[in-house]
Amino acid sequence: MGPSFKPFSSIAEVYDMLFPEVDYREWALYVSRLLKFTRKPVRRILEVGCGTGNLTGELIRLGYEVVGVDASEGMLEIARKKLPGVRFVRADVRDMDLGEKYDAVVSTFDSLNNLLTEGDLLSAFKNIRKHLRPHGIFVGDLNTPYAMTTQWNDVIFKKDLPDGTLTLWEGEYLGDGISKLTLTVFRPVGENLYRMVKEEFKEKGYSQATVVRLLRSAGFLNVWSFDGLTFSKPTKRSLRITYAAI
């Protein structure tokens, strides 16, 4: 098993400012609707790739009991400060073993795209299923190869953060569904002085057919696929596909 992947581990302190446009409340409500596919009560959720706990908090506000898992200790430190009564565990989805089973496992914001091979993604799905109770449900989303070749390819843009931090994003498509994103952060430390932190990570886009095949190989019998955060069927131009599997 390869080393745990820790996206944004060195810039966890500014992570929330990087994505102010993400509506985690809307995302939680969408996930909650998908959880009803089980037709059984869902109370305990394992959230894989919980990051700084933004979705975690919204799911808790909807009445769920949530345990968060992430590979980045820096992200988890922030999550624990936000939600001091919540259990957060540092673990790799491919080989985590919490010794518990849950009504649902949730993974959003393309966290599973950080797994760059079908073998690793299959290991993740098998391990997710191992942590589910009978008839438990997995809800997760992944970016597509189309997203990698369009939104993640040959792009450069900058984003200025409210505290004066400057960020530069560079995207490059590497082939085989994999894109690389280089994020350079300039944190202000004095007048006209900045501390530079650079983080580089990769994501692999997976087609709907591939994800469905791997989910079924992992033991999920029923799989639904939706375009983004909708209940419409995915298309060839879908950037993100959400899956529900039992």
C-alpha cells in the first residue's frame, strides 16, 4: 500500500478561505435525500475525506451522528477546533479499520479522485463496504475524465483571500485521466513581505462506467448515478458524478 495522500496538508490553515463559494448546507441536504434510498433509518455516518469538517457540521445539524476520517492531520486539527465533541480519525480510506460499522459512508468534494489507480479505488470501495452495516449506503462523488481535460487542463488563475493571502493555481493535464494542480500560497508576514508555501497534487478522473463496475466488484448490488448535485442522469459533459450504492 502506498503512502497516505494528504492534499492541502501544508496549507490547512487557509483551506476554508480558498473555497468560500461551496454551499455545504446545500450539499448536506442533497446527501440526506440520497440516504433515503436505503428505506431504512440512517443515524450514524462515516465521512471519508472530511477535511476541516465543514460538511461534517452540516450533517450533524441535520441530526446525524458523524465520525470524520481524513489523511491530513493538519485538516483534522482544524476540524477538531470547529467541532470539539466530534470524533475525527486520521486514516487512509484504502486500509482504515475503525472497528465499527455505520448506516452510511459519505465522501464528497471529489476526495476519492486523489486515488490514482483503479486498484486503489477498488480497495477504497471494498473498505467502505466493510464499514457498512447490512443494507448500509455509500454516497460519494468523483470528478470525470472530462473535468480533467477541461477545467483542470492548461489553466492558471489567482485568488486573493480576505486576510491578504495571495494564491496562484496552475492546472495541467498529464494524460490517462490524470491532472496535476499546483497551488502556491503567499501568506503575509509583514509589510510587503510574504511566506510562500507550494502544494502540488494530482487527481484522476473516472468514468461512470468504471466507477459503477468497481462499486459492483466491491460488493454493492445497487448503484445509482447522478450529474453533479442533481437527480439528472450524467452526460458526456458531466464534470462531477454523484453515486449512491447499496
